[in-house]
Amino acid sequence: MCNSETPLFLSPDHPLAARKTVQTIQDEEGQIVKIDPVNFGIQTPADGNLLLPLNLPEDCQQEGLKVMFSGTVKEVNPNELMAGQPLVLTSLHKQ
């Protein structure tokens, strides 16, 4: 099931884990979108932002899945090109 009853894990060794937090999101609605064959994002309907969850569980990697999530948005360096803002999920629930 795509519900986090236990804390979502992200290795402290992940290269984006130590980046500065630029925003904290609490209980936001979103929809899972497939960015390419191996990467998924969360699109927020309120502002259309695309977030790149660094610790999205495999069973939640389903295009079109509606979720409620919380997490911390990480900084992107000016010289980096990313499809969206990196996000460390702290909770995730299927709607």
C-alpha cells in the first residue's frame, strides 16, 4: 500500500540529502507523474509545481496516483538543470 506508517527512509549518503531546506510542505495534495522511464515526480494542483521525491516508495510509483504528502524541498544550485525541485518526503498517503 502507498501509505507511510513508518518513517520514509533516505540515506544520509544521498548527494542531495545534506542540501539546504528551502521550503517545508505539510499535508499537500498532489498527483504522481512519470517524468521518464525511471523517474517520477509529484505535481501539485494548487500551483502546478513539479517536485522530485528522492525517497518515493516503489509501490507509489504509479502515474496518476493522487496522494497527500509532507516533506522538505531542497535547494537547487543555479548551474543545475532539474525537471523540478528535489523533495525529501516525511509522509505520504494515497487519497
